[in-house]
Amino acid sequence: MARPRHRPAHAAQSRDRARSPLTATLALIALTALLAAALTSCGGGVDGTYEMTEGEDVMKDFTLTLDGGDFTLSGPNPLGGEDIEFTGTYTLDGDRVSLDMEGQEPEVGTVNGDRLEFESIVWTKQ
């Protein structure tokens, strides 16, 4: 009668160790892809509509809307008449947000949770 062939225990361990770098590499690639997807979805994490919660009274009824790299600042005209609106683009670099309008100096602030904090005004996400 033929005896079953047994592999030594160290052969299985060697095979597992050989797969280990491949498994680790695949896990790292998967983790990187998941992190990139999360960051991409968070890239729009500042997108939304904000209301002024600290700052000059003239801005109290204004809203700031960030949407996919564009911003709109709108509210009642302090001189009367129709509402006014300003538009431009925004960039996000870490926790720094920059609002850019053509012909104007950029307004640079800090993202702090659901708040955009600039030198003289704070916007809170609605």
C-alpha cells in the first residue's frame, strides 16, 4: 500500500512567507486606493452653503456657497435694490482655503470643522 506523501512543516511556512510580500503589497495598494477615494470625496468636503456667524453686520444676511471649485457670495444689496452676487473660484490646500475673484487679492482662510475662518469673518456650514 502506498503511503501518503507528507510535506515537511517548514515547506508550508516557506510558501506562506513567499506569499507574504505579495499579500502586503496588494493590501498596501488596496489601502492607497481606498484612501485616495476617501480624499477625493472629502475634496468636496468644504462644498456647501455657509452663513456668516462672526463678522461685520453688513454681511449678516449673505451666504457663501462653495461648489466644485467655484464659489458664490450673495446677499442683499446694502444700498438697497436687487440682491448682489460675487463669483469666483476657490482652492483648498490642507486646511487652507483661498477664495479668488478676478482682479482682486485672494481671501485666504482656514477650514476648522464646519467653519471657514477668515481674518474678519467666520462662515459656518448650514
